[in-house]
Amino acid sequence: MLKYTLDYTCTPAANPTTIFQVLAGSAVYVHITGIDLSLRGASPATAPVPFDWVVQSTAGTMTSQTPVRQDRGLTKTISSTCTVNATVEPGGNTPTIWVCSLHQQATLYWRPVFPIRLEPSERVGLRYRSSTYVEVAFTIYLEE
């Protein structure tokens, strides 16, 4: 099992902004087995932040990261990559896998009954839309 954790500050954005993307390795399938999403908003009166998880056809311009292996005893090379903080948005944001609006003082622990399966070289991204600054703590759980 692999895990990637991100602390991110969402800046105000009228259009959807990608904060995280997973790219399956060229010869492996990736199963997304869980997502933790927590917001650290200051006011209970602030509007919820909409998030969506979408299939993306291009990488955009983002910073590359490597997921962390949960089981340190395994020696298999990690083929998948994660990217964060889009400065140029990825393209082809369809289809949408799921959508949620999360209150700025809430946490979401999402564990699908059946993991989301990515085909080799397939990408998915987490996007947000917010009119205010909000701090996000995000963790994704993956299996190759």
C-alpha cells in the first residue's frame, strides 16, 4: 500500500483548480482505496468548499512527488507518481468520479466499497473551487 499526504492552502479561485493528481505507472494498475480530506477554516459561517475528483487527460504543469510505501518490507519499485499545485491546469477533466462540498471546519474520510481503478498511464485529479483562502490536509491511499 502507498500513501501520499499533502498540506495545501487553497487560494481564491472562480474556476476549478487542481491541487493533486495521481498518474498510474505505464505498466501497472493503481487502486485508490481511500481519501482523507480535512479543511482548517477559521469561521463556522464560511460557505462549504466544492471538490471534485476527475479523470484528466493531460498533466498540466505541476510539481512531481513520490508516494510513500506503507509496508517498508516490500522492495518493489514504485511506478506511480503524484503531482501537486497546478500552475497550468490539466486538460480533459471528464468524467467526474465524485463531487462533494465540505464545510471549512469538517473532515471527510472516504473509503469506497470498490477501489477506484486506474488503467496504466491514466490520471485522476482532485480539484477545488473556493472564494476564500482555506487550508487543506489531504491524504490518499493507493495500491499498485
